[in-house]
Amino acid sequence: MTRIERPGPHCVAVSMSRDMDEQAAARNAALKVNRAETCFVLAFVPGHLDGDIISKTLDEALGGVPVFGCSTAGQITTEGYETDALLLLAFPKAHFRCASVLLDPLKPLSTTAIATQVQRYEQKFRHTAGWHRLGLIFSDGLSKQEDILISTLEAVLGDLPLFGGSAGDGLRFEHTYVLHHGQIHDNAAVLLLLETDLPFQGVGFDHFLPAGSQLIITDADPDERKVFEINGAPAAQEYARLVGCAVSDLSPQIFAENPMLIEYKNNHYVRAIADADEDGALSFLAAIDDGLIMTLGQGQEIIQTLQTGLDIHDENGRSPDFILGFDCVLRKLEIEHKQLGRAVSDVLGKARVFGFNTYGEQHCGLHMNQTLVGVAFFRPDERNLW
């Protein structure tokens, strides 16, 4: 298939390498980064690569330019969905300022300690007149602490818009980490406080609507995000009955296409299922608790909802220069199962979406699943662009 060449973004530099050797991948990707003009770099690392080698090599190759990011369950590049591309996004000094906070450890999580640490950094981050602030958060996707972390940050940072994604490693659920200044950290999160002269808008949408009657979680372990009973019956058994399949047929594809939803402030958010264990319990990728009332989600047409969600314009009717996107790996799994990967990649490429596939997404003070969350950045008026 002949690929359509599309103009790239003006306000961020995109670089990648598909080398299977970690040092070669990091060095080759770093070659395209203009160090003198770069404020910071986001690195999204394929789950199968050694993150420690990647992080240290990038730190050396970029000569001290700050590098942040995480392991991923897939990347969103100029070609759309990929799984083996080390992706670097270089944010220019002309349009961005940045301060970083390493939140370590996440578990056990002290909300008081995190609030104190974040407040201190936020107060020290000097404000630039006429520029706007936002925050990015990258969290260990296996920490199971994103729900309380994002609610804590939302309370501390007030009106500061905050967007993020949970690190992944394919669908192995074995080892996820974040990158911060040449080192990787598990059981941790990286908070970036940004200032920019670029206009921006938040992005957040999924493709599910509530369907059927409500159900109740009747036995759960909130700390482990594990559900043992639904409607008083064994969880996997009751879930299989509700979706119309046998327990033995439960799979990542079934979970991806039949998520469960919660209602919050008149909106529905996805609580995705990761797997079913041999004892019939269901493990979730977001907060769960006894007595929680939920409904099954019914999927809508994926391509249409994606095009609608990415049809964003500023007050002058212009499309974004680029969109920093965090897209759940279970969305990608469903898309590929339905053989829609190429069509979705074309939509993402046309909209200039760059980012990664996550184990969860953070937006509006909530941790959610099977959602595309991100930030659409627009070109400034009457500026010399990088």
C-alpha cells in the first residue's frame, strides 16, 4: 500500500527508531534531535526493549537534555499504531518550559507527602507572562495507585489541566516503568509541569455507551483491583453470562469489546477487565470496590467515534499542529481484532497524533480505561516557528 505523505508538525520534532538493539535504537533516534533548541524530550519505549539501556544511552546521546517518558504497550507514530518503534518527541525551548517531579514510591502511597512535594515544585516553577500551564503524568501501570494519585494531584494543582497515561509492556503485565533523567523507576510516577505559548485543548473520548441493566460488585479487594463476586455470583461466571459466552471463552478480546462502565457526574467511564484467574475472580485496570454499581458497555462504530473525537479546531477554525495522545492498549486490541488497524492508523496520522498505548488514562481528575486522552496543541499566531 502506498503511504500518503502528510506534512509534519511545526511545534514538536518527531524522531523514531525501529532497531532491535537498544543502544542503536536510542542513538539513531537521538540523532534527529536538535539539542541546542530542545527544552525536553518525551521517550516512549517498546515494552520488549531494556529500558535501563535505552534511558542511559539517550541521556548520553542527548548531552543532558532532560528525557522523560515510560515503557509502553505500543506507540503512536507518524505511521499510526506501532509496537516496535522507540518514539522521541522533542519539545522546543521556543514554545515550552518544563519542571519535573519524580513521585517515588507510589505504593505505599502517602497523599500528604505527594501533596507537599508537588506544591513545593509548583510554587518554585516561575510563571512566564502570557504563557499557559498544564501538567503531564506518567505512572507505573502495575502500581495500581493511579486512581488515588490523580485525585490527589487534581486537588493540589487546582485549575491546572492534567493529562496522562499509565506505562505498559505489551499485554504481558510483568514490568512497567517511567523514565526520569537517565534512569528508569518502577513503582513510581513522573509529573511534568509545563508552560507553553501554544494554545491547547484537552482531548478525551471512548466508544462505549451503557447497555442493559445495572449490576453490583458484591465482593472485591480494592487494593488489588480484584472482583470476586458480581450480583452475588462468582465474578467470571456472572460476567460471562451477561456477555453471552462460556467462562472458558473469556479472553482479552472479549474483555476489550465488553467493558464495564461506572457513572460519575452524569458521564460514564470505562473500568476495563485485565484478566480472569483460575478461581473465577476478575482483575481490573482501574479502581473497584464493594457495592459499586456498574453497567456493561456497548461499543459504537470505532472509526466514526475516532474521527469525531479528533475533529478539533481552535477559535480561528484551525486544526491542531499536533496531538499528544494516550490511547488504551485494549482499544488497540479491539481495533486489531476487528482488522481496523490500518484504517485507525490513517486517521491518527492525518490528525498528527503522537504518543503511546497505555494501561490506563488520566484526565479530569480521574483514572479510566479504553479511552483516548490527550492534549491538542495549536500553532501560535505571528510567531517564528521552530
